[in-house]
Amino acid sequence: MNIKSFLINIKNHRTTISRHIVQIIAFIIINYILLELIFSINLLSMESLVKVLPILNSPRNPISSGAGILEYIFYFIVDGIFPVFLIAALIIILLLTNRVFCGWVCPVGTIQDACAAIPTPKRSIKINTHKSLLKVKYTFVILIIIIVLPLGITMSTNYEFYVDYRANIGDFGRKPMGFFSLSEYIFVFFPNIIKDMINTGSLQPLFSNLVTFIIFFFYLIIIILSVWYPRVYCRYFCPFAAIASTVSEYSFLKLTRNPVRCVGRSDCGICENICPKQIRILDEPFEFFTGKGECNFCLKCKEACPYDAIDMKFG
Ligand code: SF4
Ligand code: SF4
């Protein structure tokens, strides 16, 4: 490849390159404790700066497992507090920025994109199966709410019940999203299991109980699958994605498709083939589309469209 074609390639992929740069920077900031390990430095002074932003919570904070805004909301509810401000902030952010967080910032999205960058042919899931699987993440959220809500209600109204119930639901009471979170798996569960296996010199920690065994292989399979099925966790299993899809369908920030420029599926269809979320872009309305809230605003479709038919719109 000569310099000219290299520069053209960069120009044609400048959105994706910018997105990956933002993803890498966000990954490092969110997990800045990694910098301490790699460079043997102490960034403790950053703690107060980071603590005010729930989505950038320090890994040192005792309630930071997973460290996302949704985790915070559920933690608060478990403690009998309804974080109205956080819920309102989440809704406003989603309404203003759609799912830019998912496409450009989320470290778990970055890890899946890194898996998908492995050069293998990408596959799509049969449309009916895909539609059914999309509902799984909503089931997870409903399940978490059903389990957690009684704690939020009874903390101040029936403390005895609260204590009993919280003790009986075990880990759900401690970290309500733990079992459903790939970030919890990648950054907490998986390293701990590997550490335990190294310390004991055996596979015993993996077989300590059925839940541990199932979680270990379930998420491992999800990560491996994301090599062929991009963003498979975001699409089907992420609880944050369930909330984000519901709200972002009404976001002010949207994508549009120009009906004059677009030549349609039979003559092109490049946008649909490249979309990591398997969105049927050409079945969406021209005026705006969010893929029923599934679009994570990666802008790959916009970048790939040879007729410049896809654009962003605010309002
Ligand atoms: S890539 Fe562009 S022209 Fe082709 S189908 Fe998609 S929107 Fe239409
Ligand atoms: S519709 Fe476009 S911006 Fe949205 S996820 Fe698919 S490729 Fe990315």
C-alpha cells in the first residue's frame, strides 16, 4: 500500500479511527488503576475528581464493582434510597446523546469491538431468533427490579423484613447487577477465579458451586462469540442496554436516511451488512431511525454508505 492509498484509507475511516481513539482513552480513564499497575505510579489524588462521576467511578471505591450508573441506581435502591437525581441524569443523558456512550465509551463495548476486530467473516443471526434474543436483556432488568424493589420499599417501612429478605437473597443484596454484568465478570469475577486457581494449584474454585461454574462459561462463551457476532452481549444481555434502548428511542439525536440518495437493499445494502447490531436500517423510517433503540451510534453505516445517504440529526 503506497502513502496515497494509506491516506485515503485513513480519510475514509476517520470516524471509526476517532471512535477507537476515544474508546481507548475512555477505557484507560475508567480503569485508570491499570496505569498504576503498569507504570508503578500512584494516582490516588485523582480519586476525588473521579468520585463525583458515577460512570467514572474509581475501582478503589468499595461499591464500585461494575462501576456503571445503573449499578449505582440499583445499589441505592437496595439501601432504601431512590436516586431520583441519578435516574433523571441517566434519562437526560440518553435523550441528549442517544447511545453514544455504548458506541464510543463503554469499556465492555470496547472489549467486544476488539474481539470483533479479529479478521474473521462476521455472521448474522436469523431474524426471528435475533428478535427473540433481543428480549432477553429486558427480562434480566425486570428480574433485577422484582428482586431489588422490595428492599427499597421495606428499608424504611418494615426493617425486620428488609434485613431477612436481604440476607436471603445473598449476593443479589450485595451487588444486584453482579450476575448480569459482563464488566463485573471481566474485571472482578474472572480475575478472582483465575487467581484462586493459581493459588490453589487446582481447578477446584471453578467447581465450588453451580452458579460460579455457569457464570464462568456463560460469559466466556459470550466473549468468544463476539468475534463472529459483534456486540453480542450489548444486543441481547446487557441490562444497561435494555434501559438505554427504551429511552434512546425517543432521543433528540438520531440518524436519518436520505430517500433520494439511498439506492436500497437490492442495489446496495452495505449499511445493513456492516451494522454490528444487525439493525434492518432499510426497514426503518427515512426521517429518523434508532433501530428501536438498539443503535449505539457507532456511525459505521454512515461512514460506509457510498452514496452519503445517512446523516445525523438533532431535534
Ligand atoms: S449504504 Fe447507503 S445507499 Fe446503500 S442501502 Fe445503505 S443507506 Fe442506502
Ligand atoms: S445503525 Fe449505524 S450507527 Fe447504529 S449501530 Fe448500526 S452501524 Fe452503528
